[in-house]
Amino acid sequence: MKTSSKSMIPDWTQLPQELLHIIKEKLENCFDVVHARSVCTSWRSTFPFPASLLRQSYSLPLYPIEMESLCSLEKIPFFLCRVPTAAESASEYFLGGICRDESEDYSQFPSPPQCSLRLKLPGSNPTLKNMLDCQIFSVGHHYRMICWHQGLRITFKDVAFLPLNKEGGAEFVVIRSYSRTLVVFTSVEKRWLQLKDVPDTTCLDLVAFRGRFYAAFRNKDVFVIDPYLLKATRLMPSEHLNGFFHVIPSGDDELFLVEKFLSTTPHAAGLKCRVRRLDEEAGKWVKVTDLGDRVLFAGYGANNSCSTKQLPDGCGLSRNSIFFTERPGHANFIFKYAAGSGDWELSRERLTLSFRVENQTIRRTLDYLRHLNQNNLIL
């Protein structure tokens, strides 16, 4: 491999193709691929942009006024990002969605390309962090529907998507909450339909799990919805639900129902969580006392879960715990299991880490993750 006599920097464009392909096979983390693409033009052509960082998008008509090209459904990868701070051995953690940033032309930026994390939090000026110093961990994905109305960009988070694998076709079904009902869009009929046999009340959560939709309503009902027949069936809880609750999938392994309630029991009063998992065969929810090495993310932003084995030490999240994300400007909470009560209790440990959740509501600015020189990402 040649080197520049002026700087003695290796000329990576001369690296043999067979070695490039070996490097390509060794890169398992999508952000390592992003870094590799920034080396030079030949490397960028060898390493495709990671599919896991692309936001799949579908054009949908607006409901209830069905007009073309006014809405889009986007699949948003969800990540936990560790950012070092000025304090020695300290870090901040940011939870949010990431996509490729195509809003600017980065071809004119100076070489060599830079890797930077641009953070824009509500009420503060943007700050730049060196992306090479950051750690970024995948914690699943979620869907959002973006609509334009009278020049305003409006985001709806109560939406779920399922592909219909009919003979390898590209058909799909989208379900979303609208007012006090659910509406369904099918790629075959290309129009919105109002779903029958569901409660006339607000839908609190919508998720897709193992090829079916699950909807949780304000009246404490949870329904399973067949995407082919568009039929809704009520699921029975093992006991009456008292508080606010969230439906959280753990990949394709388990579906959890997390209930947050205020206990008034003497000597055990306070905010608590109760967790149930779905028994698909019995068609009901069964109480559980151990999440294994999982941590569940619930609340504002998205309902996800991941293994604590893939999270960094010191992030404040431990196995068998629940992390509630609140709206920007409000405190976040961690619940840990208490064997004595059989519930998850609000942790009294001081949460010294700073978590921020992706904010996609109108009049708010998203956090930005930008990798310059045509590898641009947005958080």
C-alpha cells in the first residue's frame, strides 16, 4: 500500500479489494460501517449504507380526508447513545431515533471527513460531540406517521405496521388511532377503513407482535387484531387493571403488559409497576416476577426492550428493571423488582445520568447525529 511522502499517511484507496471484502465481513456494528464509508470514495462504494439505519417510508393518504401524498409512514431505528462529558469518567445517555440526514449537501465539506454528534435539546443551543468517542446501542425500532396540514408538520406516534407475506408480495397493513377509534389502511385496497368491534374510547398503545396487532385502550381493555381478517378479539387479564398501562414487545419472544399504579397499602404505599406476559395459547395475560436480563422502556417516545448485556456499564440500567421515559422537561424513572411485594417499585437510587428521549412533536427540534461527507445521520 502506498503512502504520501508529504504526510506519511497510508493511501487507503490502494488497499486491495480482497482485503476490503474481509474488512466488510468483519464489521458487525452498523456505525462501524458508517465510519468505514468515511475513509475515502472507494471505501464508500464498497460498503453500502447500513440498511438498519435507513428509515423505510410508505406514502399514505390522509385520514379522514383521503388525499394522495400528504402522509408518510416511517420506520425509525431506536438507539441508546453514550456521550462522554467534560467530567472525567462521566457520560450522558440519549435515547432516540436515528435516520440519515439528507437536508444538506455535505460534498463541499473539507477532507478528511469528520464524525460528529450534533445534539439539539429543547431550550439549548446545538452542541457537537466527537462521534468516535461515543457508543451507540440498538434498542429496536418504532413507527411514526408524518402528515402535513396547512403547512404544518404533524407527527402521530400511535401507529403500527405489519407486512403481509402473501407469496412474497409487498402487501402491508397499517393501523392507527384516530379520535376514539382505530382506522386501518391496507396496501391492497389503498384506503382507510374504520375497525369494528373495538371500544369507543382512546387507544393508549398500538404494537405489532408475531404477525398480529395489539391495542390497549383507556377503559383497561386490550384487543388482538388479525391483520388479514381485520377482526378484533378482547384479551382477558389475569386480574383487574387499576392504573396506566403499556404494551411492550420483546422482539418476537414475549409481549409484556406493564401497569403503573399508585399503591395505598399500609407500609407499602407508593408508585409501583405490575408486569404480565401474554400467554398466546390461553389468550390471556399472566403475571410475571422476573424479566430476566431485560430492561423495558415504557412511556413517552416508544415502547421497546433490550438485553442489559448489550448496554454499557454505568448507564444506570440493570436487569429485571423498567425505565419510564417522560416528556422533555420531566423527570425519568426506574422501577426495580421488589421480592417482598411481588411488584416493581420506584427506585430510590439517585439517577445521576441524563437521559433524553426523541421528540417528534410539532414546534420541537430533533436531536441530530451527523456523519459528514455523505454519511449523514440524524438523531
